[in-house]
Amino acid sequence: MKLFILEHCPHCKRARKWMEELYKENPLYKQIPIEIIDERKEEALASTYDYYYVPCFFDGDTKLHEGVASKEIIKKLFDNYLKGR
């Protein structure tokens, strides 16, 4: 899974905080490989993906969620990822 962020984006910071909370609540979520990509630091890679807003989650080339996320949305992404593996 890839997570595109901007370092100073408040929505990205919140999403990462919720991810940490979810890891504590369910250790299985830690098994999900997540590559966090700052789109400013890795512009070439970010430009190969079709999205406009961050945070943005992808599984392979499939966009899972784009824009402001809630803890519930992230939990659902994690649960769906684990079901599919």
C-alpha cells in the first residue's frame, strides 16, 4: 500500500496519527506494508499516480481513498486490505 502525503498537511498528520492508534488497537494492521511518500520529495513517483488531494491511499495502481480521511475510513481500508490477502 502507498500513502501519498505532504509533510505539513494537517490532514496527512491526522491520518498518520490515526494509523498509529489503529496499530495499537489491532497489531495485525502493522503487517500491512505501507510506503509513505512525500509528494514534494518524490515528485517523479507521485506524478505517475492519478490523484489530486492528500492524504491518498493506493493499493498497487488502485486508488483506495483520496482527501480528508477519518479513523473509520482508515480502519475500513486496513480491514479490506487484510481480507484481500
